[in-house]
Amino acid sequence: MIAFLSWYFVVTLLGWLTVPLAWRLLPGLGDRGYTFARTLGLLGWAYVFWLLASLGVLRNDAGGILFSLFAVIASSAWIVMKDSASLLEWLKSNLRLVIATEILFLIAFAFLAVVRAANPEAIGTEKPMELAFINATMRSESFPPNDPWLSGYAISYYYFGYVMTAMLAKLTAVPGGAAFNLMLSLVFALGAAGAYGIVYNLLAVYKDHRQQTADRDSLSVVRRPSSALPLLGPLFLLVFGNLEGLLEVLHRFGLFWRFGADGSVVSSFWNWLAIKDLKDAPIPPLDGIPDRFWWWWRASRVVQDYDLFGNPIEIIDEFPFFSYLLGDLHPHVLALPFGLLAVAAALHLFLGGWRGEIRIFGRVLFINWTGFAFIALLLGGLAFLNTWDILIAAALIVGAYVLARVRAGGWSWRRLEDVFLLGLPLGVSALLLYLPFYAGFSSQAGGLLPNLLFPTRGAHLWVMFGTLLPLLFAYLYYLYRQRTPADWRTALFLTLGLALGLWVFSWLLGLLIQIRDPLLASEYLASQGIPDLGGLFTAALGRRLSYGFGLLTLLALLTPTLAFLLKQNSNEPNDQPVNLQPFDKAQGMPSTFVLFILLLAALLVLAPDFVYLRDQFGSRMNTVFKFYYQVWQLWALAAAFGAAVLLQNLRALSSFIFRLFLGVLIVIGLIYPVFGIDNKTNRFKPYAGWTLDGSAHLDLEVPDDAAAIHWLQTAPFGVVAEAVDPGSYTPYARVATYSGLPTVLGWPGHESQWRGGFAEQGTRAQDIETLYVTPDWEVAKSILEQYNIRYIFVGTLERTKYALAEEKFFQHLVPVFQQGGTVIYEAPPETN
């Protein structure tokens, strides 16, 4: 409870202190950036701290953390001194928004903290890796942090989110295990406030537009949007599940199964749907409550690929609530509130924010230096948080800028120039601002590969996004019935041309690979389940035709979106400087922005059907994972705005039907979180008692090892030797994970992913085994010296895995800790 309160007060104080900064940076938004103050403050604070610690100006300690905090507060204080009266007046007149945001943040933070306290263990899946990064960052004197699983190296990963976590943990004196769960709860709460803010701001623009359109003589009247309707944003984004939850209930009820008298159980529906586990017959009693072990995991694996031999290929399709239920503090989760800040920045730019001129190579960029610098800082931070996100956020922001230019100059080829004129300088600036990170970063990414055989089935696409897609189509139909101007012919031509163009491009890319890299082509074709490219064509064409419903769904979404988008805010071509006043909301129709994010998300779904990023997984698994996660975020915001608009405008029977439809959809969307939380928390009966400490389970499972690890957490810094296992997702590397001290080698598979191969690992696994099993002290001593090992951990796993020759340690080293069968030996200085 104390840890929770300390984090809540620190982050809330940070938010209040940076409200003036947000108020000055985002004046075009209805909330003046208030709902993003905490996120903005955390970004600025962490950036200053990380940069100065990376340059050797600050140390990674409380002094360095406080200095960085004061630097951010000073910028806010300067704004307050310049214009405190206006800020106070705005706060008084928007007190309802302020109170709603504060209540939402507290409830969201407390809600997920309670869920995590009921199952806090940082074990399984990626949790050990994430906890290892947090503890290693806390124990490192400077940045980049030490790699906890590869001694002598720095972390080669996008670790910015773990810097933020460690920063808050050190300031509040909270151990890494508790910081793990508190940070997960914090990003959930920041995401809730951000989603609320985006929908609020869109509705504020919508009200302004309707008001100004209805009465041009009453522009001084301020009409604020509802405080309740924006709650649809966090509901759809963070709480909704996909349709897999509903399918689990139907499956447990035994629906669509035929039970024969001979005991046979068959179902054409479940076999057609072809989702793993759901193809298996339900086990009585049929009560409708999902109870299969980790049944909720299947919701993140509903998209299934099959090669031509019928072998399944796993695809990841996470969505936010699954991530929070699972409890992995992975980069895509840490980046979520900052991705929402990017949406807010794009909306601000679209509405006329940061008006000014920057001249680049004789061309004019219509944005001021404040906006440009802020966007560059944000985009660079997103790349540092979760590298995939920078491309999507950049597309969002640059697209918003282009739409703002369309309002002034109409659609023309000059808009393509706008894309590069803003995009390239932003990309370079984002890189330079975070240059110390890139200096030591390597990646497994290896270019594009064509996806010739594995489009997403329409049924699986609807299971994945079925709680959002109906609302998107309903909103598009509403725009159609409102006689919204649309260019249907051009839109249909563009959507069909895009699908055909991507298909042709994928085959041309395949031919190019076959010509230029026969070995890669051979490996690629083997992964597709066929020996040659020519033989693949017929099979691939047949697969695409049979899976056509997925493409039709996307085309049905893309066509009206493009048709409306091409006509909205389109003036006669005019390439003179922008003549709009900042925040001209009568021109900046919110539907244009919402249609744009809907379009961008649809393209992110379409792209992995034709191309994917080459990596060690050898499939499109990671591309679908990263893209679909962003799609959920964008479509959730668009669906929330669309639902709010329909709730405000439909009348009589139409209103009743839509409200009933929305109510049913909300019930369906809540099936997964309700049953999932119940199952994951064992009906709120925690295994290790109510705690936020992700390492508390060690005290119950391996008390002697746990005591030794606790000792190491406060011991002088040094490399630790512990047992090595060739696999990943195992209990190994637990000493480094929980202590924050680097071990010689942790999970080899993960290290190879982070560094693009096994070269850096060398013979470490064999050397550590030799260290434990050799009776020859000179051999052991040479290994200690080679890896600069200070501590030798001899515990449960070491005694189980190796034929331990411990006598040499007794004879030549000092046991600095001993409890039960667990011993820690410390090598003397001359050895390490």
C-alpha cells in the first residue's frame, strides 16, 4: 500500500507540476494537454535524466534523478511566471474536466494494481527479462545499463521504459519486483487518461464545429463536451476484449457441437473456424464458464497461418487488455501512453497548432520550432521505447500535417513534397536527440520478405477486431446517411489499385530475392511449404481467393473512408502560405482526423497480408503482432468517437436500435476481461498473499536461494556466475534477474534476438559448466579471470544441473553467504 501511494503521489505531483508545460505546448486541444500532463512530464524527466547520465554528467542515483526532475519543473515554472493568470482561469473554467481526469487516473491505477497484487509473480513468458532489465538499470552507475544476461556488455534493446521504471523505483525506494507491477499499473492509468483526453478533444472540436456551423454569430459561447462520453475511449482501448471471450463461453456451453449416441462429438462450425483449442470438443459439465488452463491466452493467438501441408504457424495478435492481464511489462505496453501522446500531437497539428515557418533548403515548412522540437523528442522517445512505433507515429503526425495543408491548398502533388519536407528532418532530429542509444544498439531485423501464401482469414480478422469493427462501419454508414461529400469512384480505384499493387509487389520482391539471393529464397520457400516459386503461384492464388472475405472486409472499410477523406476540407489548389488562423476548428472537422486514423489502421492490417519484416522468427508473427497492436489502439479511438457521435445525434427508433446494439457489444467486449481476471487471479486468491512484489514467490518456493538473492541485492557490484540453460522461458538466470547483477550468460535465445546472432556469447555456456564441474582450480580460476566473475552462486539449479565439484571453491574462495544448501562464494580481487 505504501509503495502504491508513493508512486501515485510522485506521478500526480509530476503531472500537476508539468500542467503549465502541457498547457503551453498543446493550446489547440480542448483540454490544453491536461490529460497528457503526467505522460509529458515523465517523458521529459526521463529524457533529461537518461541523456545526462549517458553523457557522464549525472550518476544513476537519487541526486541525478532529482536534478533532472527540477530541470523539467523549472521549464513549467517559467511558463507560470509568464502567464499564471490565464492558466488559473482555464483551470477554474475547466474544473469538471480536471476532476474527471484525476478520478479516472486514480481508479485505473488502483484497479490494475489490485489485479496485479492478486497475481504479482514475475515468472513465465517475458516477465523475467523485463524484471532483469529493471533491476539491472537500477544497479548500473551510468547508461547504457549493464546487460544482466551477458556480462561485460550493455543492454542492446529499446530500454527507455525500463529507465523510467527504475527512475521512479529509486526515487520512491521501491524494490524492482514491486516497481514491475506498479509500472504496469501506471502505464494502464496513463493510457486511460490519454484515451479519455483524445476522445474528449475530438468531441470538443466536434461541438465547436457544429456550433459554428449552426450560428456564425455566437462564436464567443463556449460549449464543452460531455465528461461521460469520452469514457468510451479507455473502455474500448484498454478494457475491451476481442470475440475470443464470447467464443470460449459458447464453446463451454457446447453450442454448435453434435453429440452422438456412440459418444462422438463433432462440429463443422468449430472445425471451419480453425482456432486452436476451440477445435477440441468441450469437456462436461457444460456450464458456459471457461476453465481450460490459461484459456485466455488463446485470445492473443486467434489469427492462424497454415503452410501447404496443413502445419500451423503461430501468429501473435495481442491487444491491450490481454497484455495487462498477462502482466508482461514489454516495450509495446510501456509505449502505449506515449503513442497516445503522439495521437494528441497529431490532432493538435491538424487543428492548426504550432503555426509558423521553418525554411529548409529554400522550401518552407509550416510549423514553428517549438512544435518541431517537441515532435522530434516524442518520436525519438517512441523509437527508444518500442522501435516499431516510430514509423506509425511518424506516419500519423506527417499525415495530420498534410491534412492541415490540404485545408489551405487542396489536394495536389505538392502534398507529396510536404510529406518529405516534414518527415525527413523529423526523422534525422529524432535520431540525433537519442544518438547515445543507437550507438550501442543492434537488431535482428533484416529487411522485407514477401508474404505470398498467408493472408489473414476474414473469420479470424473478425474474431480479433469484432468488438470494434461494427462501430466503425456504423459510423461510416452514419456519415453516408448524412450525405457527407464523397468521391466514390476515385476511392474505389485507389483501394482496388492498392490491393493489386501490393500483390504484384510481393511477387516482384519474391522474384528479386530468388535472383539475387538463392540461399535466402530456398529458406523462404521452405518456410512456405513448397520447393519453387512457380509452383507456389497457383497454390497462393487459390489461398487468397478462398480467404477473400478478409480482404473484402478491409476494402469495405477503406473505400468509404477514402471516399469521405478525399472530399473533406478540400479547397481549390493554392500553394500560397497557409492563411488559416490557428485552431480554426470550423475548418478542422474532427471526422477528417478520425477517418485518417481509421485509414492508417486499415493499411496496417493490410500490409502484413503481402509483406513482413525478416527476423529470427522466420514468419510474419512479429509483424502482425506489432501492427495489429497499433491497429487496436487507433480503431478503438475511432470507434469511441464514432459511438459518441451516434449517441448524441441519432433520434427516435434509430437511437433506440443503436443504444441496444452498443449495449450488446459492450457486454460482449466485457466477457473476456471479466472471465479472464477471474481465471488469472484464481478468483482473487493470491498464491503468495496480497503483494505487488513480483519476486515474493521465491521466498515460498526456494527460500534458501531467495535469501541468497536478497543478500546480493545489497552486495557490492560484481559479475555473478550461475547455471546456464540453452533454452529460454526457463527458471534459469534467476540470480541476475532478481538481484540486478550481471551474469555471464542468461537466456541464450533472447540474447541472440537482441544482438542478431550468437557471436557475442561465444563459449560462455560451456565455460560456466566447466567452472562448476571441473575439479581443477587453475582451470576454474582462468574462467573467473576471463569473465571478471566476483560471485559464484551455488544453489538449487546449480546442484541439479551440474555434477558439481564444489571442493575447489571451499579450498580457494571465501563463502560470503550460506543458508541451507545455498552458498555464495566471492573471488578475491586478484582473481577478478
